[in-house]
Amino acid sequence: MPLHITPAPAPAVRSVRVALGSPTAVREAATPALRAAEGPATAELPLPVYVLDQVGAAAARLTGWRFLIRAEGHSVAAADTVLTADGWTFSHFFEGPYLTSTELALQQAGELSAAYQPRLLSVPELYMLTLWLHGDATADATQGQPAPTDLLVPLAPAPPGIAAHRPHSVAELLPVLTHRLTPSPLLHSPA
């Protein structure tokens, strides 16, 4: 089934387009592929970015929107926007392994039998980013929490012991993440 990509807020879209049109912003970006791209670059596939603040409680908050930047028929970078007191604004361009991994995960998710709304979910304590496939494809992308039946697809590189690009239900993966974040009891030697 096709994924239901939610349109990003208009100010976020505008800010990325302005940045793409700025030779200074592109030239100063730490993205060699974007700087070397010939022809026009476009911002596509906007994904809301959430951060998981409390793993055990599945408490997530919206922190931005991420766009894949395409030029010459493929993704060359990504652009993040953040919410400021003045509204959504461009933050930075970047590239790296999560760019290719996001594209692959979106392609795999598009082949699933159910309809989903794609989002990104970051778990900063584990240096982990997942594609969050929200089960309510028509939901407001700026609202909501991971539901037990939603799917999380860890992006590569994933933390050791967690397979990248394998869909997990939230109910299945969150206990694993909680276990990872729980401090191990200190081993005491007998007196």
C-alpha cells in the first residue's frame, strides 16, 4: 500500500526552498554531494521528526521536519527544520548513512500490505533513528504518540543487537530499548 506522506507546514517548506536557493547556505553546508550537484535540487518526502523522551512510557515529542533533497535523480542530502518562536525555520543540510537508510526503509514500507503514515523517531540515548510507521495514516502528523501496533524500522547504523531495516511493533521493540537503557545492577563481591 502506498504510504501517506503528510504535507509539511508551509513555513517549513518555504524555509528549505529558500536555503536551497541560497548559494551561501549550500556552499557552506557540510554536504559535498549537495555542493557538487548540478541542476536544480528539490525538497521531497517531508517527514515529521519526533524524539522519544521516555522510552518506557513511549513519550515522544515533535522536534522538526526532515526533507530529502534530490538532485540529478537521487537523494544528495537532507534538510532539517526546527520550530522557533517565529515558526518553522530551516536548520541545516546534512548527509550520511541515515539518508540512504531512510530511502530504503521508505521503499520497504511502501511494499507493506497496510497503509501507514511515515514519521521519524529518534532515541538519542541509544544514538538510534527509526522510521516510525504510524497506523493511522490520516492522523495529524504533528500530534500523537507511538501506539503498540505501530511499526518501528531501525535505520542503519542501528545499535548493536538491533537489526536495521527489520520492522518491529512498538510493543515488541520498546521493551528491548527500555532494557538497553536500564542501568545494570553493580555486582557486589562477598565480604
